[in-house]
Amino acid sequence: MVTVKSQKSAEKSASSSAAMPLFDHLRELRNRLFKSAIAVVIGMVIGWIYYDRIFNWLSAPITSIIAKAQAQGHVVTLAMTGVTDPLILQMQIAAIAGLILSSPIWLYQLWRFITPGLHKHERRWAVGFVCAALPLFILGVTLAYIVLPLGLNVLFGFTPAHVANIIAVDKYLSFFVHMLVIFGVGFLVPLILVILNFAGLLSGAKLLSWWRWIVFLTFLFAAAATPSGDPINMTLLALPILLLLSVAVIICLINDRRRRRRNPMDIDYSKLADDEISPLPEPMSEDLDLH
């Protein structure tokens, strides 16, 4: 009797997925969302209590620019133009602080909800992605916090003489958050390429052949993401991303070599011509279980 292991694993996964009814899934989702909401509310309370310290950290990049501008005789200041703006600002900052402070809890709840539907190797990929994504995102956010005063200084330098810069606090906060997110996401692109390579969707050789486009698109992204668009700030963002992309390409090439060494029948279909018949690899003997 010959049985295929893949059929066994498929039947096993199907039986495990069918073990929990739909209402149990919904009930579990409700519990996970409730715990996440409680964590976010607690984080918002902490953000509300430490509002002054958080606002001082958020406004530090523009505060240094304001001090320099006032020393040169220019008028640059943050302002609130509405009666309810102070309350709305504090609520916004508390909400952002709540999401960030509670992120370990709601990410864990999300992970616990999707884990039963993942295979073992998919769980390893997900854990590796999170462990690598967190420091990369923090690195991008840190770089954005450093580059932001330089960009603001360049932007305010275009102000005509005898003209004051009165910046609404809510617009500055939106600009600040967008910059942090853009820089953080930009540092995650190399990791996404590595994940696609490990999934077998993108080869290292293909990435290497695209190096001109990668360099061009990286500088284009840096020019669009930096607040001023000047060459200095653009280069400060583009060079770290290019360095991370180079490391990602090397990892992809090493993984491709490892994959070919483990499975000599593995075929790179991207190298085949459009009118060339793709050979089908023979089934590995270890996939069959003889009884």
C-alpha cells in the first residue's frame, strides 16, 4: 500500500481546521479584540498622564528649529487656532501612545488568533519576520527623528523676509507621524524581499539583475519621503535602505544556493524562454511512504 505524505498532512490540517466551529472562531475573535481594546485603553490612560513629556518629545525637532529662527530674527511658532484644539490634541497624542504602548499585547492576541491556521514552517517564518521587522522599523523611526530637524530647517529657509511661520500643532503632529511611518516602512522593504525569496516567489539572481531599477526607485522613494527633498536628506535615507537591500540580495542568493543543494531537481523557471517547455521534476522518493 502506497500513501503520500502530502495527502496525510492535508487531511490532518483539514480535520484540525474543521475541529473548531464558526461560532467558536467568532467567540475567540471577540475575546481577543476585547483584551486588545482593554490594553489600548490602559495605554491611552498612561499617554494622558504623561502627555506633557510625550508632547515635549514630539515637538523637540521643531523646537530646536524655532530657537535657531528666533536667534536669527525670524518668527516660527506652533499655534492652536481652535477653542477645542488643546483637548483634541491631548486625545490624539493619548491615542497614539495607547496604540504604541499596547502593541506587544494586541500583536500577541493577533498572533494567537492566526496561529492555529498556520503550518509549522509558516509559524517560523512569522516569528522570524516579527523579530527582524521590529528593530528595522525602530531604526527607520530613529533615522526619521534625526533627519526631521534638517528637513524642517531647509523648508523654513524658503520663508520670505518679514513673513512669520505659524504652524498649526495638529498639522505638525500629522506630518511628524507620517514621516516616522514612511521611514519605518522603507526599512521593512528589504525584509519583505527576503520573505518572498524564502517563499520561492523571488530569486536572488532576479533581484541582482534589477539592481539599476532598485537604486533608481530607492532614490525616488527617498526624494518623495524626505520633508525637504534636498540631496543631503535624500541621501541620508537612500543609503541605509540600499545597504539593507544589498544585504537582502546576498541572503537571497545564499538561500537559493542552499535550496539547490538540498533539492538538485529544483528548477528556476524564470530562466526559461517563453516558448520553452518547462521540465517537470520527478517526485522525490522520500515523499512516498511504502507499507
